[in-house]
Amino acid sequence: MTDNDNRANNHSVQAMELTKRFGDFTAVDAVSFTVDRGTIFGFLGPNGAGKTTTIRLLLGLLKPTSGTATVLGFDIVRQTAEIKRRIGYMSQRFSLYDDLTVDENLNFYGRTYGVRGRQLRARKRFVLEMAGLVGRERELTGNLAGGWKQRLALGTAIIHQPEMLFLDEPTAGVDPISRRAFWGLLYDLAEGGTTIMVTTHYMDEAEHCQALAFIQHGRIVAAGSPVGIKEREMRGQVIEVDCDRPELAIPALRQMGVFDEVALYGALIHAVAADAESLMPGIEEVLRGADVGLHSLGVIAPSLEDVFISSVRQPHARDSEGHGGQS
């Protein structure tokens, strides 16, 4: 396939067996996935799973040990300059200069991307309105609260109207209200045709994405749409237990020896088993014996966190069908 063919297809990212080793350590292990144009693609996993290394490979900041990938149809090794002109990048630390004002940060990033004059003034107006920072142009960036700084960082990443955005843990350390507002901005950008690849370890954010890939220890363990992953990857049923002493209930449930997983989700307990309904009477009896007051008990639809835990427990967990986008 030629570069022109790649530019014309419906994928913003195509990765095939992409691998990165640092000495004896394999940070990214033969990952394959696609990101469809105009979608929000979530790359999810715990800290240290390989998310940031994958992003840096796609941006051309690291050279792969083996495997290939294209971004917007351009090869990540041979055509990094073409990629950098067409993408925006927001790192975990927002990449802002705290000793510059809001306006000065926008000027700096705009000019870095080659945006000047009338176009820069127009793009600055757009960013300030989008971020809710109109009237705060002269405020030092270091004085902004985390949520406002996050929006400004997004603004600097899109000031040149990139075709695709790479966001690496953009909501880390930001309060829940700011996280929701930020995702509203991402939806608006995607509806305008921007492709977005976002890494996160917040499983609730996965529900905001059209397509996902779960990565663990450098390997993709599940991929597809949120609904498709839940239907295909979940092993067993999820029992939700609401009780008054979870610290006693969890070891008691584990001692039953019938659950694949027993874990605390907020104030509730999730237990996974193949035939959940048949276990209800036994659960009630065990909790009574452990002197645990039971408020409610029932089978629920799995969350994406349930599915992720189930996926990483599977011995075959690896590059689920090789696709991250809908194909």
C-alpha cells in the first residue's frame, strides 16, 4: 500500500506488531490496532502498562524495536516531520510555561506550529472561548487552577487545527467536575472531525470512547467498542454486594472458593462467578456467619473495570482480534 493509499483510507492510526524494548525489558509487546478517523479512541491500562511508550512511538519520539505503524497515513519512522505538522499532543504535565501569561502561552505554541498574524488571532479567540478563559488572557498560567490549566493545555494543542490529537493522561490529578467538562470539549472536537487518541487509567472514562484497547504489561488484552468488549471479553457474571463491613465480607467470600474475582468497588463488593444466581443463598449464609449486615445482593451488568480485570486474568489475553477501531 502506498502512502497516498494510506492517506485515503479510513484509519488515522494503523499499528502492526509494534514493539519497543529497553534492554531486556519489553515496554510495548507486538501491539496491533487501528484508530478510525473522527473517533475518540481510548487506550486504557494501569500506570506502567505501556500507554505512554506507545504514544511516543506513534509520535516518532521513540524508534520501534520492531513492527510498523502509520499516523494519518505517514510512517512513524520515515515521515515524523509530516506527522508532527498534522497532530496535536497534550502530555501528562500539560507542557505549559507557568511564568508566561495565558496569552503568551498561546502565542508561543501558535508560532511554534507556524500560525501567525490574522490566523493566530482567530485561533486564539476560538481557544479562549472554548476553554472559558476570555478575560483571563493576562493572568499568569502558574496561577490557574488545575481544571483551567488543563483546558489551556488542550487549547495550545489544537491552536493549529490538527487532524488528530494525542492526549496522554490528560485528566490525571484533575477534579471530577473538571474531568467531565474536559470530556465535553473532546466530544465537540470529535464531532468537528478531529480524531482523538487518549490514554487514561480511569476506567469510567472508557465509556466516553467509541473504541478502546486495554493494555497490560505492554500487551493488548482486549479491544473494540465498549459494548463489544463487555459482550465478548467478560468471563462469568458479576454479583454486587452492598454490606456494612466489607473488610470482613471480602475474605469471607474469597474463602468460599467459588469466585474468579472478589474486589472492592467504592463502597460495594463485586464478585465474579460462572453461575452467579445459584450462589446467592450461600453468599447470604456466609455473610451472616461473618457477622456482616447485608443491605442488597444481585447480579449486575459488568463495568469496564470488571471486564478489564477479567481480561488480564485470561491466559490467552493478547491483542483481541488485532483491532482497536470498529472494523
